[in-house]
Amino acid sequence: MINVHGSQFIANILIVDDKPANLRILSTILTKAGHKVRAVTSGNMALITAKTMPPDIILLDVKMPDIDGYQVCQKLKQFPETAEIPIIFLSALQDVENKVKAFEAGGVDYIIKPFQFEEVLARVSIHISLKHAHNQLQKLNKELEKRVKERTADLKQIQEKLSFHARQDTLTHLVNRSVFLERIDLALKRFHEEEDYLFAVFVIDLDRFKMINDSDGHQVGDLLLVEVSRILESLVSQADTVARVGGDEFAILLDPIRDVNEALKLAQNIKEALTTSFFIQGRQVFISSSIGLTFSESSYNSALEILRDADIAMGKAKQKGRGKYEIFNQEMHTQALNLLTLETDLRYGIEKQEFEVYYQPIMNLNPIKLVGFEALIRWQHPDKGFISPGEFIPVAENTGLIIPIGKIVLEKVCQQIQTWKKKFQQITILKIAVNLSSKQFKNAYILQEIDEVMERTGLTSNNLKLEITETSLIDHSQETIKLLKQLKQRNLEICLDDFGTGYSSLSYLHRFPVDTLKIDRSFINCIGQPEENLEIIQSIIHLAHNLGMNVVAEGIETEEQLIYLQKLNCDFGQGYLFNRPLTAQETENLLRDGC
């Protein structure tokens, strides 16, 4: 039974997920919000629990070991005592087909993993409020049945009000996703029936909106969304439709249009209007937008297909940088399907432990001597063979799969170090560098995971070094500084990878507790070339030494490069001149031969 505590709805919530970590996180945040929480780890347990003690709302994982979330939802809808319980799906599957399948099964919402705490609380709050409104309406209907003749007008007014709010975004007062899809379907019907009838659909996403929310607060973010809504409405006619279809994602149906140029003009106008700054609560907030658009085509059969393709085009625009727009084409759809297939393969690869760790030697340059290794992940697909890290790492980053992959690498490296320490005395003075992605810095449990792996493997910090990219410092500077200090407290060395390729300012590099700078291979490749810009290398080495840091040059392939770096007193280097990345067995042979 939903009850009201102050102005907040408190509910009994059932969480269904086969991952204990997910259960723990969700239970904690919902309990802190005042809700009563029960948790189960399988679909069958969910069915029994829901029928025995029906909750007010269910958070349901899709993938589970016995029956999946879709089957659980369908079964619950068959029983009178559970048929009306709102079910929110939780899944890492982001494709439209799985979302549609969830709603067809009877779900009321779909949250993509890895989830944001604020989003989960907001979505739960909305559906609890709707459930409360539904309960209240049922109660009211029973009372009205006794006086139906005298209260018919009141009942109609209440029903219309509820219907209106169910079709409108409560923050921006724009129509919501479901209404937007209905209107696309109507436009598509006219397109198939009337000659020369055209329309266009836009998806607009605010660039780096999460950073605004994190730095300026959610109230500023909400006010910004309202401002953007009013701007978008001002750019179209009353016959067109502007909708809010996601957190910071808007959509426009331009219906009808005379020709393609009319839509392109609007795309340019949106781009210019949203490449600006807003003054909100005394703060100046800068934004830009990524825009995707698609046009009415005879191949389209549903509104979902059209919105999907506009969203794909928006994603392509975002990849090209902020403040861009892209028109959908079939090649984008093919690429999206390929990425989806690769993502699915990645998930199976993680489950089946298909990844190996290779080790590339890192050498002292004066004199030449082995001082450690960099751990590099490799994926040998059982059917497709070797898949380049350059192909699957970006997908892993975008989907959050880099977090479990990173944990696999850390575990394998720590275990391998312990094995080698028992076999080779010299390993005690060697360090192995493990890469941490910027996504891993967002993982609230990264420190706990590092501690657990090191404790489980019995490894001390003497042989482990963590490499982070330069962009990690820019995107999450305050959070990163705090995390780096906590890592330093564990006596772990920190290396700043790919230095010189991002946007770091040399003037504030001293703020970060970094031990090593690694010069990107693109600078080393210039040594001996006509377009060489060797002053940059010299400046980086000089800066690092002044800040008490040492320097690793990566990508050393020629004697000329080595000699030049030695003259500049570069501390360490790695590259094919010394050795390619080696398998664990090849590395062991190298250690056995005395390096």
C-alpha cells in the first residue's frame, strides 16, 4: 500500500536482479529515499514473492538465469493480484527492439544500465505517483458510482486531467514520447496515402548536459531544459510538434515540409540557437547540441523506425564533436547494427572470459634495462578471430562494458605478478602498468574493487602502476584529484597516458598527484621526419622533471628515436625497437632468460 510521508510517496518495492551488487546499490538508494525494499535474485522467486505479498512497484532485470524479465512481466500480468503492479525494466540492452519488447510485455518504463542514481529515483517517484493517482482514481470511482447522476461532470473533468498529464512532460510541458510517436504514425499514414507529402523528424541532444547537472546542480539543469523547450517551440509553427523524449533529449516533427531544404534550414537554426549561453540563477551556462534528422521514406512502416534512425543520426553527429547535425542514411543503420552485434559479442566475451593480457616491456633508456611492462588487453573471438582493441574498446567505453573488462585485466595482472614473483627474483623490482579508463573513474566502487582484487590475490602495491588518460583529468577534474589521492594513499604509482593529445593545460598539471608522464607515440613518430616538432618532446620532458615526475616515451621504433630521447634524458621507453607486446608465456621466457 502506497502511503504519503510529508509530500513524498513511500512504497513497497520489489527488486529483481541476479547481480548482488546491483541489488545492494538499488536497495541502498531506495531505502535512503524512505521506501521499503525487498530483493530477489531470480525470475521464479519474483513470481512467488509478488503473488504472496504484492508490492507497489517492481524493478525488473531483463537477463536472468532461469526465466528472463519479459517472461516474468507477462506472467505477472496474467494474475489479478499482480496485473496492475507497475514494472520498470532495468537492462544494459539499449536497442529499440528490446525496449519495445519490454513495453509489449507490459512494462511501464525502461532504464538503461549502468544507471544513474538520480534517474532511478526520479523514474520510481513518477510511477509511484502515477500508481497513487490510479489508486485514488479507483477509490473515487467507487464513491462516484453511488452518485453517478449528480457527479458525472466531476468524474469527466478528473479523467480528462489525468489523461492530459499522462501525455505531457511534467517539467517542460511539452508532449511526451508516446504522444510524439502517435503523431509520427499519423504523418506516416498521410505520407503513404498522399502524393508529394513529406515530413521530417529531428532528435536533439544537449552536449555535456550531465556535466552541467553535476557542476551546477539539478535545479539549474531543469531550468535549462525548460529554456531549451521554449526556444525549440519558437523555431517551429503551431502545426509542428516539439516533444521531450528523454532526459536531455528532444524531438521535433516538422509536418508537412515543402522540401528537404526546409528541414535543413531548421537544423541550422536549432544549431545556432542552442550554441549559446544562458543565465540561470545567476550562473552563466554554456551549451551546444547534437542533431540527427531523417525524412519520410517509403521504406518506413512505423514511428519507432523513424525515431530510431533520427536517434542514430544524432549519435553520429555527437561522435563528430559538439554543435553538429547529421542526416540519416542506410550506412548509419548498418554501422549501428554492426556495433550492436559487437556489443553483444563483447557481453558474451566477458561472460566466457575470452580476453587475454599481453605485456609490452618498458625499458630504462640510460642504460638500457627492463624496468616493467604495460598490460594490454587482447580479444580472440572464437569465430571472428583477433579483434583489434581499436575496434572494441570504443564500444566498451560507450556501453560501460569497459568496467567489467577493466576488472578482468586487473585480476589477471595481479594473479600473473604473484605467479612470476614465485618464479623470478627480479620481478620484485619490476612494475606492471594497468590502464584505467575514464568510465572506471565514474564507477563508485572502483576503489573497493581495486582493494578486493589486491587482497584476493595477495598483491602489494610495489609491482602495480595505474595508467589514466589525459582526458580523464579534464572531464572529471575534482573527482579525479580526490580519487588519485586515495590511490596514492595505497602507494600505487600513477601514470598519465597519451600526454599531449588532449586539452590539458601545462599550468595546472602540478595539481594532479601523478608520478609519470607518457609521451604519446604521435610525437615520437615525428623524430627524424621532415615535419618534426621536437620542441614539444623537449618541453614535456623538462616540465615533468621540474615537477618531480619521470617520463615514458611510447612507440619507439628506430635507433634514431632512441638516441634523440637519450640525449633529452628521457627516463623510460617502450616500442617495437625493444619488443612487441608479448603473451604471458613469451613474457615468462623473457624473464627466464634474464631479460
